[in-house]
Amino acid sequence: MKPKIRYAVVGLGHIAQTAVLPAFAHAENSELGALVTGTREKNRELSDHYGVTAYHYDDLERAFEKEQIDAAYIATPNSLHREHTERAAQAGVHVLCEKPMATTQEECEAMTGAVVSSRAS
């Protein structure tokens, strides 16, 4: 049996809480490995509910390493997509980003460039 892909959900807003997080209960090849948000109250509440460790945005890379994360689901506000995508790519983590990917073409190109260059290393 193949090991499951471990995800960190980065950003715990409405879409993450109503669609993404509940979906892990039915996933066959994926599991929730960590939660990451800027709101410490959400960290505690959702960490208890889903039984995984929650981290602050400042500790994103630590979450990836400590929880052995394979992929990040970026569910932050659009203005933070680039930062979190680039940080995940630098950490060697695969990235799934909510739409819109970014607010400008320049940001999209920077994000794809970060992912491509991380794979080339």
C-alpha cells in the first residue's frame, strides 16, 4: 500500500473550513498533517477538532519539516498566495493553490518560477 500524501492546509478561512478540511475524512490517498493560520484562536480550536498540530504563518517551514508534509494547500487571502507558495516551494513541498492563483501576472510568474526552480535543485 502506498503511503498517503501528507498535507498542510495553509489558511483556515471559510473555504478551508467548509470544504477542504472535511474532505480529508473521505480521502483515500491523502491525510491532513498540519494546519497553518495567522489566528491563534483558530489554531487551538481546529487543531483539537482535527487532531493535528496547528502552526502560525511565521512557523510555516517548521510545520513542513516537523510534520513531514508532502504538499501544501494554500487557502490564504489572495494577497498572501505568492509568499506562501514561494516558501512552500523553497521547503521542497508541492503546492496546490486556490484560485485565483495571484492578483497579477507578475506574481503568477514568480510563483511558477519558484516551484520550477525548487524542482530543479
